[in-house]
Amino acid sequence: MRPSDAYLLGLALAVTLFAASFADAALGLARERSALARKAELVERLGLTDLVLFTEARYTRHPSQADLHSAFQDHPFALDHFPSGSLLPPPRLKGRS
Amino acid sequence: MNSWIGKQRNLLDFTLSSLSRRRGKTLGMLAVYTSIVFVLASVMLFSHAIRREAAIVLVKSPEVLVQRMVAGRHDLIPARYLDAIRGIRGVQSVEGRLWGYLFDPSAAANYTLMVPASPRIEPGKVIIGDAVARARSAEPGDLMSFRAHDGTLVQFKVDGAIGRESALVSADLFLVSETDFRRLFGIPEGLFTDLAVSVRNPREVGKIAEKIDAALPDTRIVLRDEILRTYESVFDWREGMLLVLLAGAILAFAIFSWEKASGLSAEEKREIGILKAVGWETGDVIRLKMLEGLVVSLSAFLLGYLLAYAHVFHLGAGLFEPALKGWAVMYPKYRLTPFVDELQVATLFFFTVFPYTVATVVPIWRAAIIDPDQVMR
């Protein structure tokens, strides 16, 4: 087998897998649609406001409910000391904080 | 047509044998390139999927939330505020919510305690989220005890657990009855954590928020729209330490690949000289070298993207876990819904494949137009 044949075969395989990843995403989305609806229903029923991404501090557990100062209000000159604080942007409020 | 295909295949054969002559360098370049595409694609797929999921799921969160602020801190809100809000035209309903956090010393974890309106929980019973069940190895029927605000023990019998399927919104929940919540924290009747307001006409939400703000000046209002906007910006490409660190790596890679692609080694110059001397056209030499760049960058893109897709959607984005987990003891085990933005993938393709391929052209063109005799010397 010529090197170009082996490469083109590998490339064709990778391109097929690349296309298959989109098909897999579409199938996964169709499969998860009812689960998403159930999650939304749970959010509505329990009145949830945030995703459970970071449970370490209240302003990272419920970023949408925290005010802009909550990360720094423990004492004067307090700095945000939770690592996930650096991964989260402050809440996007319309001028009220 | 056949001769054109034959010529391209010969060119590809030559390109591959030229790359295999510098096997170590080529494989090293491919590995670095693939890992950069892998990390970039993983961040891109993860952040897009989580943003879309948040947008779909949180669209059902409370329309307007009213919190009381005292000395810059969130404080308990009295029940009389309910009546004040009910009096505002356009308000459909107002409910007092009870929720807070409880530190469990035995698991060293924080739970989110909540009193749900539905299902109503019987006193002494609890429904727990998946991460709580895992942290405490708790099953329905088990007993869990916590010290109340006055030091007395409050015991809960696990009535059920919320499935892992919805862990992204419920992993750390600890749903209790109103009686138990008030007993645990010593919150008297007539006080709530915050108020959830629903509005008759969704277009009036802004106006009603202004009216609540005017009627109750010591409150802070959080709209559903603001919750959604907060999550739109979470894991945004431009934000966060992860991407700042990544920016350094990308910059290092850009310098590395620019240096590799644009600076020709003496050996490569000699190769170009020999090709010209045996009769190759300048165009053929440029095509050969561009093909080398394309073979490396296209292979790296495809490999990196496929690995990233498997990592994010089939292996639970395990490599991000230490960064996302931070100091949290509880981390939800969730499987992201595979939302893929084709435009983002196309952008990633464009910015990873084209610059490298194009960067190879200028120095090769410069080397290819010099007299072969001069290059080979």
C-alpha cells in the first residue's frame, strides 16, 4: 500500500468519525429532550434558580442570587478565596445590586 | 482528470515521505497541535453545552425574586412584604420561599436546604439530591441527624432521592418541611428567605420590578432574565482563570508553530534547492510544502476535535473536574446534553488549520525563488 493510500484511508476514517459526532449529537439531543423537559419541570416545581456547579460558597452555588459584594464581604479587604470564584463572572444585574 | 489525481497522489506520497524523514519533529508537532485543539475544543463544547442547557432548564425559574437587604447583606424578609407586593397591579401571585445552606460536618459538605411547595414534605422526612445520597451513602429509610441552632438534634428519615438525571440542578438539594426548616435555623413564623413573584403579563415584568423597588426600597429584585443572563456569561470564552491560563498556552503554541512553519531549516532549504535542480516548478514546491502543513494541521484538528467530543460528552469532561470542583466536596455527576454549535466548530477549524498552512507559504516561496545552486551551497 502506498503511503498516500494509508493516509487517505485514515483521513476518510477521521472525517467519517467527525461527521458521526454530529449525528451522535443530534441523536443524543433527541434522546435527552424528555430529560431536559423533566429537569425544567423540576426547576419550575421547586423554584430553583441556579445550576449545581460549585457548592463550596453561597455566591458560587447561587451566583444569580448573590450580590456583587458577597465574595468580598467577610471582612474589610477580604479577597475571594474560593478557587471557583475565579471561574465565575459576577451576576449580570441591571444596575441593581 | 486521472493524471491530475495521479499527480496529487504522487505529491502526497512525497509529502508523507518528507514528513517521515523528520519523524520525531513531525510527531512532536502533531502531538502539541492535537492537544491544543483538544483543550480548545473541550472548553468550547463544554461551555456551549452548559450554556444551552442552563438556558433551556432555567427558563422555568421564578419570574421575579425579591430579597431584603440589610447593611448590604441579604436578610430575612417579613410576611407583610407579601401584602405590599400583592397590592401592585399586574402581580399574579407572591409566595414566600424558605431556603438556605446547611454544613454537614460528617461529609464536610454544604447542602442547599429548601422547603418545596410541591411535593409537600412531612415533618421529620427529607428528600435528598444525588450528591447528598453519595456523600452520606444514604438510601431511603436511613436516618440523618443535624444539630439545630439551639444545639438540639433534628432527625430526618430519608423519604426518597432525586435521580441523577437532574443532578445538574438538584445534586445538593435537601428538601424538608417548613416546620423542620424553621426549627433547624430558629426562623420564626412570618419570616421568609425571599419572595417569588409571578406576573400576569410577561411584558410587564420590568415595570412591576420598578414598582416593587419603589414600594419596598430595602429590597433587591432579581428577574428571571437576569438569572439567564448570568448563566449566559458563565464559562464564557473570554472569562475565567482557565482561559487566561489557556491563552498563555495558545500564545506559546502560536509562537512555536510560527517559528516552525515560517523559519526553514538549512536541510529544508537544501531539499527545496534539490527539487528545483531536478526540474520542479516553484508552484509545485509551494504546493508540496503547503500540503505538508495541511496534513499536520488537518490531522491535528480532526484528532483533537474527536478526542474533545468523546471527553466532554462521553467521558463526563473528567479533565475539567479538578478545576471546576475547586474546594467543593460535592460535585454533581452529570452527563451534558450534546449541544454542538456548527458555527463554533467551523470557527475552530478555520483558526486552527488555515493559519498554520498559510504560514508555511511565505518562507517557502522565498526559498523557492532563489537560485538552486545558491541554496544547495
